[in-house]
Amino acid sequence: MERVFFGRVDTLGKKAVEFFAEFDHDRASGDALENLMMYMSTQKLRTPKGLDWLVAQTGRRGRGDVLDHLTALRTMYGAIWAECVWQIADVSDPPTKLIVSDHPVTVYNHACAPGHPSCKGANDPDIRLQATHTLFPLSSERLLILTNRSWACNPRRPPVEPRANPDLFRGAMFNFLEIQTRRQLSEQDVLRINCIIKRRSHRYIAAAREEWLYPERHVKFNWHAVGSEHLLMPDPRSLQPGAEMVMSYKGGRTEAMDTFGRRPDDRRFGHEARSAQERSAHSRWCEEFESVFGPERRGVSWEDRGSAH
């Protein structure tokens, strides 16, 4: 299984990680996206923590049964992650770099601190909860942060409420132009992110330097404050609450989906794009964000690269 199945996932995943670690809107690759989603999903499930969670969910403890379920569920998170707002943050300036853990796909929700029922044992907060962020180091100097769009556009929602259309195992559309890049993390940012990674690890963490393994020695860390201070949030000024997308194929066939993966036969299709309430809440959040962080964009999409100030 490791050689035949995981070997291919790891080989393609490595190339996908390298692609996104260097991404700056100079190219796009559907294969890299699919391979990264497969790799991250597999990484979340194949670790000791992930396997313990899988056993708890399925009730199966036999090695063959667990591997069968792992194989069947290896695309479980792809649609939700693809519909998130993507940031690729830069850690090249701070002297401290990112650490990694034995559960490398880290999940953070400010309302679910360690000790919360959703965080005990092998559990992580569900990635479909509004305020959940997914963190994945692409290298020691690049961090992928995935945030549910509804939360990124308006963080005045119940943090443990499910996002719109939380169904797994379905199709999704992805817009490479919306990926936010060029956000520079500070030393304090990196230390707090390393605290999150460390506290959500299973047993082990690793770093290029021993002193990086102890971020709590150099920064005051409060689990809830990371969320209230919006450390992980993308810049909302690059976003829209929702959109309706239409694709046309050779032969004349068309297909439509909104940014939450809903089809035209869903009565909520395109709701956020047309809702005056959603647009107003997003506008207020943009104003609040700018009053706190200033007019300079701390992450830019392709469309915003020419007007980042």
C-alpha cells in the first residue's frame, strides 16, 4: 500500500507542493491543484492522529479495513478546501521559520481551543465550520492558509456554525486568480503560527533549528486572540461574498456553479452574490479591516497586483 498507493500520492504531491510554494500568478495548473488536494487529504488521514480518528469514525481496527477506508476517503476534503480563500504567506524575512508536526495539516478555530470536545484526542475542528482555518506549510518559508469564504468576507458569524453547502465528495470550481500572495509574515506572526502547529501536533514536531521548537518562549500566545486579532485572515478587500460561474464546453454544453459549489437547481444558488445583507456586511468588514491594518493590502490577488496600495 505504501509503495503502490502512497508512493504515487507522495510523488505527485511533492511536485504540487513545489508548484504552490513558488506560485505568484505566473502560471496555473489544474493537475497541481488536484494533486495537492489529494496529498493534503491523505496527509490528514494517514498520520497516527488521523488514523486514530478514522478508527473512531468507522469502528474498524483491522489494518486492511483502515487502509480501505483511508483509500476511499482520500478525496474527502478537496471540494471544501478548493472553495476556500487561499493565501500563500511568505516567511523569508523573519529569522524564525515554520516548524512542521506529525499531523502536518493543522486546523485552527478560535472557538475550539485545545481541551474543547472537538479538539480532544484525535479530533480536529471540522474544516466546514465557519471560523475554521487550515494551515499547511509548503516549505519552511511558505505557508498555505485556507479560510472559508463566508468567514473571510464576514467574521461576524457564529464560529462553529457550518458553512454554506457543507457536503463532501462533490465537484467544485477553483479560481487561480483569487489566490492571495505576497503577504509578509512578521517574526511575531511566525511564532504564533508555530504555537498553533505545536499545540495541534500529535506527539512530534520538527524544525531546522532547535530553538524554533519552543515558540512559546518568545511570544505571548492566547488561542482565542489569534482569531480575534485576525492573524490568519486573508485581505477581504480582494474578495466578493459570492459569485456565479458559468463554463462552456466544446459542443455547446454549459455548466454553472456558485462559489459555494451549489448548482442552479439549488434554491440558494448565487444567494451571497445577490444578497444586499451579505454585501453590506462584507463592506463593513472591509472598512474595519482597513482601519486596523491600514490601506496597504497584506495579500493580493492577481486583479489587485496593480492597485495593492
